[in-house]
Amino acid sequence: MNRLHPDTLPTLPADVQRPGFDRRVLQPGIVHLGIGAFARAHTLPITDAAIAATGDTRWGVVGVSLRQPETHDALAPQDGLYTLALRDEAGTRLQVVGSLLALRVAPEDPDAVLQALSAPATRIVSLTITEKGYHAAPDGAADFLARALQRRRAAGQGGITMLSCDNLPSNGQVLRRVVLQRAAALEPGLDAWIDGSCSFPSCMVDRIVPRTTDADRGQVAAALGVQDAWPVVGEPFMDWAIEDRFVAGRPDWTAGGARFVPAAEPFEQLKLRMVNGSHSALAYLGALRGLPTVDRAVADPALRGFADALLRDEVQPTLPPLPGLDLDAYRARLLQRFANPALQHRLLQIAMDGSQKIPQRWLGTVRERLAAGQGIDRLALCVAAWLRFIDGADEQGQALPLDDPLADALRVARRAPDGGLGFAPVFGDLAQTPAFVDAVQRQAGQLARGGVCDALAVLQAAEAGPDGGSTGGRSSG
């Protein structure tokens, strides 16, 4: 079978969307660090739409893999082309994305990465490097950015915009902090120049993107009539809220469905606490039950009811106001998205890197509710389920892999008398908060005695109250 390539685009079926611009005149203006599945399913297709709608061909993308060469090795023979498969119950829609012009692999050729970042035409650097990518590392994203900006300053070039697209509160400020910290260590005054010449807008991204499987590759190849070595799969739903602070121009991403907002923080909290928070809750509770995917977890009435009540009664009341947003309708739409059987989003993928995700997804909500004197029973069950997940086996005794940068330390922490609640890198001062410790230990005990089903049943019975009426407080949104 022939390979997906510019030369084979004319042979694709008529219902496959092709790039709506001439790639031969496209120039690189964006460098994307962390060119994994999410970027290729979210930010790059939206860039495609912007280029096609405006005819502005200055926004081609150079993709950088900071660790592994797989994406480069798969897509370089395809001249950067790949397929986005958007799936739901109604079927699959295929789009060939064309804005990715070149790929670099940092460990193989770090100078090529620095050249791309410091090129005069580069005006935006976007990042999807996951939560753990923002920890200081000698060969990490912050180091590459600081050294590239050092080159730009020495060459008399202007500043650029650095746009974090990771699931972190105030992700732009997090990126700014690590870049300025590295720059200050690299050269006196470089941090001040960066702070005065560059911008670090925050943004919120939302699209469910499961890991591509061999079955996905086979289905895409059968539909295209050519082989695509690394397609990506996603849901049709997409959201991207971006602070409009770009020092050297930007594409019109609104053409692809993005929106520019004065402040991203309310949208970040909405995404982290509602979408990511409930995703992680389903991941750990569902994995302990032995379930494989999100749609299977949501199909379980007890788990779906738990997720709905968690969002309605413990998460929604902590969210800042978003004019025009009906939170109850948003919650219903979210659970409908999770139920999409076409995605086959594996719970173990979501369960990865829990030590990096949980502080943003659950613990901010926990702190706010405790400060207001409000209950945290469902959030406490989520924490207890994660701690139980660390032990490495589900309720049937099947192994659960702990894929986490702090895996060894977490296993040690689980053997402590407090069961891991004193693990400061995750829980911080909550370990000294009796209401938190008591709530988690109570739920952990229930999990140990009767498993997930019994723990959910006890919570449901408590919510119903002695007269059968709900005791939970609803938020109207």
C-alpha cells in the first residue's frame, strides 16, 4: 500500500478533508514543543483552519519531540502529513492536516531545535509537554527556550510569544516562571530582556484524544486507501480559550473554533476541575473495578451517578462565574462526551502521572471546600482510590501499572502509617488538615472493606438521607 504523502493526496476518497491551502508556499512561523497526539489533534488542525480561512501562509509549524523519535520517524516520510479521525456514535470524519512542515528530535539534534526556535520567522512557540514537563531539567523545554532566546537577543531579534497548552492553572505564568529562572542562570540580564520582550499568555484546551492503536492505523488506512504511519483520533468536540497577548502576531485561530478571552483562568478552572477532575475520578475508580475504558466506566450506573454528583455538588459550587454558561448543561454534555464508545479512551492512559495531575484536578477544589466548611466525601473517595491504585492491583487481583515520575517514592509513602497522605509533593499542607485526613481515611477504609461498589453505595445512601430525599446541595450554575 502506498504511503500518505503530498503526491498521494489526489488519490484520497472525496469525503476526506484535505489541506485548504498550498503547502508549497507555507512558511514556518510556529515551533511546537511536544508534538504528540494532543497537539496533532487540537492545535494543528485549528492552525490549518486559520491558514485556509485567511490565506496567511506565515504560520506553518515545526514540531519538536523532546524525548523520543517515533513521531519524526513516522511522519517525516509523509512530509509531515497525517490524518485526524474524529469519532462519535454517528461515525468517523477524516481530515488530512497540512500545517506541520518539519519535525525535529531534541536528543538527536539539539542544535536543530535551537535553530528553529531562534529563526527570525519564528514568532510563536507553543507547548504540550504534560504537567511533568515544567519541572526544571537540564535538557528540558525551559532550557531550550532560554538558550534560543539568548541567541535571539544576541542577534538583535525581537521577542516571541510562548504559549503553554498544558493542563495547569495559569499555565502561561508557570511557563514564564521556569523560563525566566533558567534564563537568569544562563546569562545576567537575559531574564529581564525576555520579560520585557516576550509574552506568556495562558490558555485552556479541551478535546479528548486517546492513544492511537494499531487498530486505528488499520481503520484509517482502509478508509484512505493509503497507509498513514501515525494518525490521531479525537472527539468532534473542541474548545480553546486563549488570552490575546501575542507580541509578534498570531494566526486567526477563531476560524477553527478557538476564542480569544481577556483572562483564561475561569476557563482553566472549568476544564481542570470539571473535565480533568472527573476524568481522573473515573480512571482510578474504574481501573480498580477492572474496567478498560471511559465509556465502559460511564456506562456503569453507579460510577456515572457518582461522577454526576461529584461535579454537581462538590465541584460546580467552587467555580468562578462564566457569563452565558449553564453549568448543569455543561455537566450533562460532559458526561455525554465521556460516554462516546467510538473513542475507546483507556482509563490507564488517564491514570498516568497522577502525582502531577491530582494537585490541579482535585486538591484546589478540596482546599476551597474545606475553607468554606463544606464536605468533601466524593473528592475524598477519589483520593483514596488513587492511593489504592498505587498498590498495583485491581479488585480482581489483576496488575495495574504505576506510570508516574514519582512511582518509587509513592510506593514507599504507601507503606507509611498514614497510607501516603503525608506525601508532601502531592498533598502539601493537607496532610496536617484533620478534616481532609479523616475524610480520606474513612473512604479508604470503605474501599478496603467492600471495594468500589460498596463505597459508591454508601455515598449514595448518605446523599439520599433517612427519608429518601437528597441531602446534596445543587448549584444552578
